[in-house]
Amino acid sequence: MAETLQMEGLGFEVPVGSIDGELKKLWEADEASTNASLMNFAVYSEDPGSLVRNSGIVREFTEEHACRAILIAMDREAGEADIHAWITAHCHLAHGRKSVCCEQIAFLLRGTAAGRMRNTVFAHLASDLPLVFWWQGELTDLFEESLYRLIDRFVFDSADWEDPAEGFARIREAAEDVQHRIVVQDLSWTRSNHFRLAVAALFDDLVAQRAIPEIEEVRIVAQPGHRTAALLMLAWLATQAQWRPGLELGLAAERAEGCDECHLFESRGGKSVTARIDWDAEGAPLGLLEIGAPDLMLRISREPGDTHLVHRLERAGHVLEQCGPADPDESAELVGSQLSRGGRNSLFRKVWPAFFDLLGAG
């Protein structure tokens, strides 16, 4: 029963049919100067105990992003079908007084109530505002056309999926729907943002630029649970350098003996490029990217828990080393940083052909 769950932080429970009226009463009783919303921000989980955790995430999220938050927890295993709803507001202080408050509506849907998600939950979106939808966990059959056509930006984390190839098949179908332009954002892609920026910055060096046709090896070290982040970063390198898929995996293993996962590419000039991915369970989600050519080594590294990357470029006595920011580890912070940048995430879509080939989902 919903009463047995710890619901602290969700505000007070209201009948679903009375949500709008109760929200109006909430604001009439509050002295906050502003009820702010720049977007609808929905967070969905099929873990029925996720509401309290996600309410804490939204409380921090609204410090930087004004929104109407809609939390959705789905208990698909419950035998009894019902829906419970709670409302609250997250307010932040300025000069010792409440300044800006953001509404939050939380829903717990049980059993066959799943079929009423669109009619009940999405009836409470703030009109004329875009919908950012953060799906947590495995991508299930509830992500289908009638849902994704309501969404403007869809955020997910492929690191949570048991079968990324199947999950990306669903994502690709939504992204290629010509009747609806949805922006898709994988947090596994966001995790490599500062690695990619660091590589681009190091290749601004003329010494490194001249070595691009000579690149012959790439090494990535990542946590085992972040394979898609590693593959996405490798796909980005291959796409930007215009490398083509090379030899079959068996031959790649011979060329890169001892690596945990091996791939081969062929450069534009016909040169073989060996790529190896090694796993480090104790390291950072993405801990190392090395790009090697004769007399050249480009290295981006991060220690676990460190908020900075170390960038190093070496070639024939020419050494450049500096530090730069690292992407956060927490999913909520990754969502916030991506929303701060905005955009349609076209580069993510650009690397899909190479990524799907590496993933085996082409």
C-alpha cells in the first residue's frame, strides 16, 4: 500500500481530480514572490520507492532550473490498480526570504493504472512549456509512440540498460519519427563531454594536427558498467577522424593482445588504427583516453572522484600539460549540465552510425 512507503518531502497527498485546485490554494497561502516555470520536467521510474529520492534531486535541480516538476513512479507488479498524488513547492532563498518557488506534483501509479499515465499525468503539464522527460532505469515497452510524441527532450542513461542494442533500437525509432522532432540525450554521452573538449583543444596544437594521419592506436579505460560511454567516445573519435571499420574482431584481438575489448579501424590514408578498451572497476567512469602515433602521445586522464582532467601532449621533446574540468559522476548533475548547454545534440546523432557498428546494433 502507498501508506507504507516513506513519503517525506513529497508534500501532502491530494485527490488526483483536485490537483489544480489544491495547487492554487498552496500558492494563495504562500508568500513567495514568484512561481517560476521555464519548462515541464518529468522524472519517470519503475521503482515505486523512487519518489522521495527524486524529490530530493528536484529540490537541488530547481536551484538552477525553474520548472514544473512531475515525478512518476510506476509499480507495474501491484495487483490493485490505483493512483496516488502529492503536491509541494521547492522554494529557494534570496536575502533571507523566499524568492522563487517551483511546483512539484508526484504520482504513484500501481498495477493497470499504467494505461492512464498519459491521460492523468500529462493532463497536469504547464501549457505552452517544453517537456523534458528523464527516464530512469531500463527502457521498457511503455516508451512508445503515444508517449514520446509528447516529449521535447528525452533524457536517459544507457549505462542502466541490460541490452543497449535493444534500447537504442527504441530510441532510434523515436528520433527518426518524421512527425515529431524529439531531442534525445544519453547521459553516457554527456559523461565524455569534457574528454571530447580536451581532445579538441589539444589538437588545436599544430604539432598534434600534423600527427592526425599518423594515429595508429587508441586506448580507453572505463568502469565496466560504462561500456556505452567508452564506445560513444570511441565512435566520436572515429567519426571526427573519418576512420572506417577495419578488420573483424578476431583479428583485432590479435593486433591488440591482452585488451578487454578490441576494435580496428582504417584511416582515410589506409593506415590501421587499433582501439582497445580496458575495464577498471575502481577507476572513474571514464578514466583514460590515450591517442598514439609515432613520436606522439596524447593523454587525457582522471582519477576516481577528481573534479579535474589532466591533459598531456608529448611529441619529439614538445610537451604540453594542463588541467581542465571533468564531468560530474552523479546523474542529476549530468542532467543539469546538459540542460544548461541546451541545443539539439546533433553531434550525438552524428556518431550513431559508428556507435551502432561498435555496439553491434547497426
